[in-house]
Amino acid sequence: MLLQVENLQATVADKEVLRGLTLNIKAGEVHAIMGPNGAGKSSLASVLAGREDYDVTGGSAVFQGEDLLEMDPEARAQAGLFLAFQYPVEIPGVSNKLFLQTALNAVRAAKGLPALDMFEFSQFVQEKMSLLGMRQEFLTRDVNVGFSGGEKKRNDMLQMALLEPSLCILDETDSGLDIDALKAVAQGVNAMRSPDRSFVLVTHYQRLLEYVAPDVIHILYQGRIVKSGGMELVAQIEEQGYDAIAAAA
Amino acid sequence: MQTQVEIVDLLGAQSTYKEGFFTKTAVETFAKGLTESVVRAISAKKNEPQWMLDFRLAAYAHWLTLPEPHWAKAEYQPLDYQDYSYYSAPQCGNCANEACASAGAVSEPEIDPEVAKAFAALGIHLGAEGEEAEIAVDAIFDSVSVSTTKSRALLEKHGVIFCSFSEAVQHYPALVQQYLGTVVPHHDNFFACLNAAVASDGTFVYIPKGVSCPVPLSTYFRINEAKTGQFERTIVIADEGSSVSYIEGCSAPVRDSYQLHAAVVEVIVHADAEVKYSTVQNWYPGDDNCEGGILNFVTKRGVCKGARSKLSWTQAETGSAITWKYPSCILEGDDSVGEFYSVALTNRRQQADTGTKMIHIGKRTKSTIISKGISAGKSENVYRGLVKILPTAEGARNFTQCDSMLIGKQCGAHTFPYLEVQNATAQVEHEATTSNVGEDQLFYCAQRGIREEDAISMIVNGFCKEVFQKLPLEFAVEAEKLLAISLEGSVG
């Protein structure tokens, strides 16, 4: 099992956001987590990535056999947990290239691998960029500064491709994207699918799922997973809505 | 011996300040206190001519009438000027008498090996090795210049005068008299006045007409003795059509009491000449409890005298307990250009009140101010700047950008821009921003595997990039490293 979450409970600013969430993910699986606004979707992503303002009040999370909740955010990242942000952050004055190289070398150092120099890094990043169909100018621009919504998400996909994580959590990466950007994100995910890499797609809409076929769909409602199933759940949500499904569960 | 043990203890507690070592060498230090006889003794020690003594005495008499200024947004107890020593110099073994200063340039005096070692530890090589370097250095240890590299070659091949201020008084009295006190008169302000009275050593630079100085010139200031003030006087003159890049670096040992540094720098830029003046200031900032550190009360000013002259100040300020410093440009010549690029970082309990003054007198004069203030810990960081457009300055232009960055919640950033526009054709722009190194940015970096300290350093360096690009390359690298060191422990 890659990730085992048991009865996880968490609060943010004294408000309960996760109320006993259980989730198991095997290597190579793609899970989609759907739910209405305020169900705790982004909270789940934040707690797993270790965002400081969230307090875990109960339960456990084991990632690759280690207690995830004991690890610093950077240690989680170094261990292979990647979060694609709903709102990727801007860092003025820092070139995307420097940022990507710093991140990659930090993760490599944690794995005991030597740092890539400028030349090696350039080659490596070129490969990944052509995989995602991205333009050169991405590297010289400041991190996410002046990027359109779609460009920011693509930049996150590029980071994901570079860092080669074992678990990728996409936190509503599809929200606010036009169809081309959405396809680009899907292309990134599909290109990276492999037997030893898993994905958690946190999403509000079913649109992304038309391009990335998940193995399991979960419905998150009021801080816990109330139902899990296959693609048929999507149709059910369309038909009945979250409230009815949660009430019946 | 007791002092040394204390120093080692302090050093242990202050691992973040790596220049904090103390050099043990034979020194001659005046007894504490400031009187007219001390002023006369300094002058005698340097074997100065009457006009220089007169300059000092006039300043001293005026200084006695001035109150210590406390208008800066920095709090400190009034200083006891009688509790400082006003002269301290390493003794050179073979010439421990007054003739030393006058003999200085003729036969290079031996450099005290301990002093040479101290400079080598700071990455500055004197002696034969220094002659091979890509940069010429005037090394100042407490009150005196101990070595000036490349001086002779520069003079013989290019006519460039690069020597200590004391030597200049001896060998180029006419030039010194022509320029001394013309940009910063002795009555300018309290600390400039004190400096004029007790000026220790500094650097003197003269670039002749049409000469582009082949190497950057630099001065490295090292305060070593406890309770000693350093009052260097630096004069840089660029004659018509010449150009020079001048760089200064500073550091001091860790001390538990305030050390006073009150320097005066005068820059004169003639027609079509260009001076680029860069400073990387890393004085000891004091400890977390506000004990010790350098009080950096400095008056730096340049005049763009001739048409199309240009003066550019670039500074990276990371040290000092208190910084009080406003490198300024008087834009007298038509079409002259003044620039000020500054990064001031404060951490712990440091207080910085720094900025610039741009005085536009000539027609179509242009100035640019880019100031980046970074506050961390419990520090206070102030930008204070004046842009003054006189009625004569037809078509003058100024652009000012002041950006402040806050790290943590216990520090402060303040901006005091003063604008006086007396000519309707002038164009003046001011932009200011304040930002936080946000939790969001730090989390984003952490989620990509980047340690918090590296993330802060990267974010802050990004914030300062515009200014660092203006520093000479090797100093830009130095400044980036300094920022990283100074930022250690800035987030609780």
C-alpha cells in the first residue's frame, strides 16, 4: 500500500474539516475525490502535504511505510509526495529555471543523488517540457508571475514531471481552466501514469475524468468518504446530487 | 588574555557572524577621550601640515556646539564620546616613530603579519599576491591604512592616484586641499563634523582626464580594537571624461559594546566622467539582546559637477546595530545622472535608517532610486529619501521605487519619501510596495522539497535582483551569500 489514511481528523482555525476520513491507495492507482464545496477536498490535500495551519486531531496517515504526519512538508515532498496547487504561488524575481533546479536538486539530495549542474539540468528539463508541449520562455519567466491560470497549472505539471514523485495529489487543478488547459493537465497526468506512481485527483467537476480515467471514485462529504466506486458514481452524482447520495450512504 | 577568552565566548554565541574574529597584535591606541589636544595629537601622529590641522581644529570647535542628532527612526542612548579612543594603529616593528607616515609611500613599510593574516582571512591579499589580483585594494585596519596594492603600477602606467588619505595629505596636498570638505563641509552634520576633527585614515582616488581606470579600486575597512572609533575620510575624484569603479567592504570583530563608525565620503565627478561606488557593508550587527554592534553613522555624498557626468551608488547593507546613511548626489552639471541602488537587510534587533538624497540643479538632470528593504526578526528598517528639484533644473526627471519585504511578524518597515519640486517641467515618479514573505510562498517551496532557509534566501534574493545586478559580479555573489547568512534564524 502506498498511502494508508485511517480515520483522519483535522481542524483549521478550530473548525472541523476532516472527520474520520479513511482512504487506501495502492501503487499505480488513480483515485478521484469528488464532493461539494466545503466537503473537505482541499483540506485533505493540505493535510496530506503538511500545511501548517491545519491541526491533525486524530487518526493516522502512513506513506510508503512511514508516518506521514510526523514529517515536515519538505520531507514529505522529498519522499515523493507532490501537491499540484489549486492556486500556484507567484515568486517575483526568481526565475522558473532556478526554482525548478533548486527543487529538483533538493529532492535529489534527499535521495542521495548528486545535484544536476546547469547543463545536465537543461537537458533534463527540455525532455520534460517537450513531453508537455511547453515553450522555452517558461524557464526564463519568474515563477508564476504574470502566468495565466492555465500556464500556472502547466507549470505545476512540469514540476511534477521533473520531481518524479510516487504520489501526485492534484488539488482542483482543473478548476477555472479552459478546455485546452484542461487537456494539457490531463495529458501531463496520462503521460506520467505508471505502475509505481499513483494519483489523487481532487475535483469538483467530472470534466477532468473524461480525459483521465480513474480506477476509483470517492465521494467526500462533510469531512469523510461516504461512498466509493467506479465511473458509474459520476453518473449517479449527475442524477441525484451529493446530498442524496450522502443521505442514502 | 582575559579579553581573548571573552571574545571566544562571544564568538561561540554568535556563529552567524563569521567575520567576528579578533586579531591580537601590538597596537598603539590613544587613551579614551576627546579634547583639542587629542585632535592635535592625531594630526601630529600623522605628521600633517598646518592646513590639515587647521581643518581639524575648526571642525572640532564647531562640533562642540552641535547636539547629537536623534531624528532617525533608531533608538540609542546618547553616546559618551569620552569613552572612545580616537586613534588606534598596529605598530609596525621597524618604524615605530612619527616619521612612519611620511615615509609611507616611498619605502613600503612592512605589514604586520598578524594584520596581513586578518585580511587574508577576509579574502583580501596584500603584498606580492595583491599585486597580481584583478582588483586594487587599500586595506584599513582601525585608524590607518596598512597596505595599498597596485598603487605604484596604477600611478606609473595610468596616472591614477590610489593611496591612503594620510599619504595623499603628504604627497598631494594641493589636490587634497582643493577638494577636502567641498562636498561635505565640516559643519554639514554632527557626525561629519566629528569625522573632520578626528579623521583617521581613508582612501584617496584621483582619476586623470580621459582615463578609464583599468581595474576596480577598493577599500576594505576593518575595525579591530574595542571601544575605538573609526572615522575614515574618503575622497574620489574623477576628472573630465574619466571613469572608475570603486568598491568598499567592511567588517569588525564581535564586541559586547557599541563601536562607533562615522565616515565621510566625498565624490567629485567632472564633465563626462563616471563613478560607480559600491558598498558591501557587513559590520557586526550586535547580538539578539541588542548588546554591542557597530553604530554606522556615515555621510556619503557626491557632486556631479560637470555636464553629462554620472554617479552611481550601489549598496548592500546587512550589518551594523544602527545604520544612519544617505549616499547622495548633487546633480549640478546639465544632463548629469545620479543613481542609488540599495538593499538593506535588518535582522534580530538591528535598526536601519537609510536612503538617499537627489538634488537636481542642472538642466535635464536625471536620477533613479531603487531601494529594497528587508526586515526580519525584531528589526526596524526605514527608507528615507529626498528628491529635490531646484528652479534651475529644467526638464529634470526622477524615478523612485521603494520596496519593502517583511519576514515574520515582529519587524517593521517604514518609508519616508520627501519630495520638493520647484520646477514645473520636472517629472517625478514614486512607486512603493510592501510584501510579506508569505506562508504561501514558503509552503509552495517546501512542497517542492526546498528547505525553509533556502526558500527564504531564494525569495529574498529574487526580491533584490534588480539591485544585485548593479553590483560588480564578484560582489553580487558576496552580497547574495551575506544575505543568506544574515537571514539565518529569521523565521522562528
